[in-house]
Amino acid sequence: MGRVSDAKERLMNAVSELIWSGSYGSTTIDHICEKAGVKKGSFYYFFDSKSELAAEALEAGWKSKQAELDRIFSPMVPPLDRIRKYCEFSYKFQREIKEQYGRVLGCPQFTLGSEICTQEDRLQKKIQEILDYKRKYLESAIRDAHAAGLIKAPDPAHKAGMILAYYEGLLTQARIQNDVDVLRDTVGGIFAMLGVKETEGAVA
Amino acid sequence: MGRVSDAKERLMNAVSELIWSGSYGSTTIDHICEKAGVKKGSFYYFFDSKSELAAEALEAGWKSKQAELDRIFSPMVPPLDRIRKYCEFSYKFQREIKEQYGRVLGCPQFTLGSEICTQEDRLQKKIQEILDYKRKYLESAIRDAHAAGLIKAPDPAHKAGMILAYYEGLLTQARIQNDVDVLRDTVGGIFAMLGVKETEGAVA
DNA sequence: TTTGTAGTTGAATGTTTAGTCAAATAAATG
DNA sequence: CATTTATTTGACTAAACATTCAACTACAAA
């Protein structure tokens, strides 16, 4: 079965990091190859364009994040706690990223989506798909919270869309301002939108 | 006083449109010149880089938008109505853009900011400045609403930041999904965040 | 140990891009 | 009308970039 290699993985990691810490437009195939320690010929052996590589990397990145989200949004956890945990996780994650890269980088999918949606159809579709999955995590937590009488949310899908917009907007603000502090009270805004009363929203 | 020209203005219009309908990275000096009907030599006569042109265009674009915002956020208008009008205006504006370009384009500053904030310091600062002005419009409406007893918002600056994140997040979602419908109930989310009771939020 | 296969390499290609400049041109002013 | 000043032009260079390919290499199975 011939020679073996992890060059493909290295290329996917490299492209993800370069796009996230910079932008899609500023990420060239040369840079990707250099970062991955791979020669251009090998790049074209595995992929036939930057956008194809980006699409595969996006998919892989999402797959690896999913496990974490499944844990956070486990139906075993009380619904409002899921949301609170998600906000805490996100805040902590961005703090670590800032530590590591010297920069708040926000949400990879939202940032990339906003940049390329008018130009790269395949990527745009993949991103929309991922964002929709994210929305579904929120939606089920909201539905459960409604069923438990914790909040009034007769249209969980709509509420989830609103909350996702807020969440992604905050992350993008944090990226633009390079300031994690923006994210400190993420959950406050979400609970306000959900009409959670202070007492119900209290930490256990 | 020598030859006169509107080439500078044409260049600023061209760059704004190209970045907004595409991205900063995909906008080249050649494209800008072609769109503006200006030769490259002239470009470098007026500006010495794409980022300098973009910064001037950003400033000019903001100046021209300010008048409209002053009207919408006039202290003569009841505070919650200002916010409602702003949402309606924004929704209508994006519908017109979609009509005109075949695409929802969202917020020029937020989209650009998210793309270039890690790479173009000067632009990042300008954008942060503009976003902060936007926040101030919301902040004063919130403060007035609080003073009028319409809502409870002891920290209007913080609330305004939350609402701006939501608003920009929605616009970006609309851009990514190329769907104005996302914006239909913008005000619903804002009023939920502000804790506006249905009756108080009712249209006059 | 041979052979098939998966992956690697570096050099070469053509294209796009940013950036420069000296000469030409058009308007305004004296 | 002559001169000054602002703007335009097109042709040029050099670097960055994407893309191709034939020859080469390492591994695995037969």
C-alpha cells in the first residue's frame, strides 16, 4: 500500500491556523506549504485548490469540536446550565487562544464565512451547515428549558437563531477589539433574551 | 490651480463597493482602478497603498452615514422608537442592497473588521472607532429609556455593547446566508435583551 | 527481493500583482 | 498667451503566486 504520510493532516492544520490567525485572502498556498513543511508538488498531490483544502479542513475541525459540544450540551445537564457552560467554555477557550497567539481570534467559521460567502460557494455552504448544527445545540437546550417551565420560548428555533447571532457577534467583536473581556458576560445577554429570571439563572 | 478631477472619489467608491461585495483580500489595486476608470499611475498619485485608500473610504462612508443615524436617533423621538426605527431602516436597507447586488452584504465595517483586524492595524483602529460611535447611539437611547422608566438598564454602555453584538451578528448571519429574512425580527431580540414588556414595545 | 503503489521533490511555467517613472495633458492664474 | 500646478498615461520592473510534471523515494505485499 505504498508510502505513508501525515502531510495531508499537516496541510489541514496549517490552513486552519493561517486563515484563523489571518484571513482566507492573505493565506497563500506557499504559506500553507511552508507552515506544513510540505512542498508545493505534494500540496497538489492531495488537493487541487486552496478552497478544497479549506473545505476539508473545515469539516475536520468541526468533527473534532463536536465531541466537546456533545458533552457540554448533554441532555443529562439541566438546559440552562448547558448554555451557561457553553459560554464559560467559550470564554476560557478564547483566553487560551489569546495566551497562545497573542490575539483573540473569535469563531473560525463565522469569520471565514463573513469573508468568503460572496465568492466561494462550496465553503459558504459548508459553513452554513456547521452554523446550523451549532444552532441546533442551542435549540434543543431552549426547547428543554421551555418544557421544564424555566423560560417561555414557544419558538425555540427562532430564539436559537437570535442567540447564535448574539454569540457569534460577541466573538467577532472580541476578535476585532482583540479583547476577551467582551465575552465575560456572554451568558447575561443570552439569559436576558430568554427572559430568564435572576433566581432561575443562578449557578447551582 | 491646475487640473481638476474626481478620480479620488471614484477610487474611494470603487474600493468600498469591491470590499463590501467581495472581500478586502480579493480586492486588488488593478480591480479598483478598472472599476473606477482610473489608471494605476493615478492611483499611486493619490494613495500609496490599498489600505490607505480603504481607510479614507471608510472614513468618508461613515461621515455620509452619520446624518441618517442622527435623524433616526434624534432625542426628539421616544427612545424605544429610535431603536425600532433603526432596525426597520437596517432591514429595508439590506433588502435594497439585495435587490441591487443580488446579495445581502451586511455591515461593511463589521465584515471588514473581522477580516483584517489581525493584519491591518490602521484599518482595525478606524473600524473600532466607528463601531464605538454606533454603540454610542444605542447607548443614549437606552439611557433615555431607562430614565423614562421604560426599561431597567443601570449600565447602558454594557447593554449597548450587547445589543450591538447581536445586531452585527444578525447582519453577518444575513450576509453569510444571503437571506434578509434573518433580519425581519431584529427588534424582537433587542427588546428581549432590554426586558421591554410587549405593551411598552408596541408600535404607536 | 521484486514489484506495485502512495507520496515526494525541485525545477519550470505563465499569470497576476504591486509599485515606479518620465513624459504628456488639461485647467487655472497672472 | 505663458506659466504654473494638478492630474493622467502607458509602459516598465520585480516579486508573488498558482499550477504542472517527470523523475525520484519509501514502504508493503507478493
